[in-house]
Amino acid sequence: MMEIIKDIYYVGVDDHQIDLFEGQYRVPNGMSYNSYVIMDDKIAILDTVDFKCKDEWLNNIRSILKDKLPDYLVVQHMESDHSANIMSLLEIYPDITIVGNALTFKMINQFFDVKIKNKIVVKEYDILNLGSHKLNFVFAPMVHWPEVMMSYDEKSKAFFSADAFGKFGALDCKDDWVTEARRYYIGIVGKYGRQVQDLFKKISSLEVETILPLHGPMILHDIKKFINYYNIWSSYKPEKDGIVIAYCSIYGHTKAAVHRLVKELISQGYTEVSCYDLARTDLSLVVSEAFKYSKLVLATPTYNSGVFPFMQDFLTRLKERNFKNRTIGIIENGSWAPLANKVIRLELADNDLNYLEPVVTINSKLNEASEALIRSLCMELIK
Ligand code: FEO
């Protein structure tokens, strides 16, 4: 626990036992569930934590409150990594008032099947007066659930951003913010870029000096840098010019074609290239890399009249997250009926993508004709 800004304390927890966040994202460096206490004339707790971290979290709260009683629990987000301990808190502090919006309370009923005794149902821009601190509620539907609301404190200029500006990894791990924040954002909120842009419009007039998310480090400096990343990600623009090659290979022939393309690119002096075997790489990482760069090459065998299963999974993830504004190259392999080019275009038909010619079609393994196509694709990619 620590005082982050005057009167505002961190009471969250690190979780190093978790293997898959939201049941699907690998988190080798764990996860943090952030929670905050504002000590003022009235005492407010902002959000609870994952259920398995209950005891540590309650101890953190007690160590800040000592013999005082909290007045409010502000529920910004009802996903269970933040809401699971609402009842645990009510058991200890039965008179606490729960603060949420109409949808928050609908979800509380669904999750806990209980009638809340003391509650304040807020509307957007309502203010919760704690004394010198006043929380102004900004609704942020679908960032990342429909009930999400964020809180701005004018006195401290702190913006409590719920899931936004979070990242994978516990607070005590030393990893690169942007890599794990990008993987987190694209994975979890990537579909909702428009809603993130709507949020930015709403908060553009606020003077924000500190961002306090529900995961990952508190952002105390260089706010503009972090907002700039979110602006790029939510507007589906690439961060950098560069090529990601995502491939599947069964017996190594498609992989050999990919290696040939990489060799050609490097021989042309183009080195901003990264290459991922989709069967052997965490797909959430490859998806986030595809969002980072401007060009994506998809290389896959044809399989059961479609693409190889890992490629199918990858395409589904891109499609779900509105992947667009990128240039696409295709390498397809098929011994009797290569179909990958057709299937990829059909899968991503609703996405705004620029397909390069030529498509490299391989019949079983590279030959003179397909090697020539790879050289042509290389020249198109580096134009
Ligand atoms: Fe961290 Fe959408 O929950």
C-alpha cells in the first residue's frame, strides 16, 4: 500500500498464481488488480479485486483505514476481476454504500443475487462529494463492458480509468509497458476502438495529471505518451512501418517460402520484419504485432478446403478486432487445390485492407515460378 497522491492510496494486489487472464491470455508475469482508497471527510474505495486475492486486499484496506469505516464502494466495472469481492466487503462493512449506475446494479443482482441495502445510483457526470475530493463519473460503455464508468477527481487531477490504460503483468515485474499494454488493449478492448475514441472526446476538456487504471502501473508522468498510444490503437492505425509474417507450415514447405521472403527482404536492405509460426506462438502476441505494423503477410497451407487451423484462429481474432488500414500479402500452398487466398479474403471481407499482387501460390514446394512470385511480392512490400 502506498499513498500515490495526497489522500489517494493504492490497496490493490499482485496475482502470480494466474496462468490465463480472462481464461485465455497467457500472463507469465502475473497480473495486478488495482484498487484505491480516497481518505477524505468521506472515505471511498474504488473497486474490489479478484476473489482469490480477497484476504490480502482486505488487509490492505484495513491497514489504511485503521479503525475508520469506509463510506462508499465505487464500482466502476463489474467484470469479476474487479467486482468479485463486493460481498466480502459488505460482510465486514455492512453499512457501506455501493455507488454504481443502473446497469452496475443490474449486474450486481445477476452475479450475487442479493438486495443492496445502501446504494447510490449515479447518472453520467453526477458528482460524489467526499469533502475536498469530488468524483465526477464519466460513462465509458464497452471500454470494456457496457456498465463501465470512470471517475475524475478535480482536486488531484487523477483519472480513474477502469480497464483502460491497463496492462498484463503484476506490478512487481519489470517488463516493457507498451508491449504488454498493447497485447492487453488489442486483445481485450481492440474491438471497441470507436468507443475508446468517444471516451477521449468526453474527457478532452479534463486536466488529467495522473491515470489510475485497474491493471498495471499507475501513470504518473508522460501522460501524453500513453494517451497517444491509445489514440493510435483505437483508431486502427499502425504504429510503425514494418512487416509481420504470420505463417503455418505442416512439413516445412510453406516455412521455406517464408524464409525465402525474409531473405529477399533483407537482401533489399529491409530489416523491420518479424516472423511468427502461428502453431508455436501465443496468438495474442501475433495479433498485437499485426496491429503494431503496417504490413502483414499471411502464409498457410490449404487444409480441409480452408486454411490451416491456427491461421483460421488468427484470422478470426483479427476480424473480431476490426483489423484494418493495413497492407496484406498472401502466400498460399496447396498440392491439389490451393484455396487459402480465397478463404483469407472471404474471412476478412468486411475489413478495410489493401491486398498486394502477386499472390504467391505454391504447389507443394517452391519452384522457379513461385520463387519469382516471392521476389515480386518482396518488391511490392518494400515499395
Ligand atoms: Fe479488468 Fe474488463 O476487467
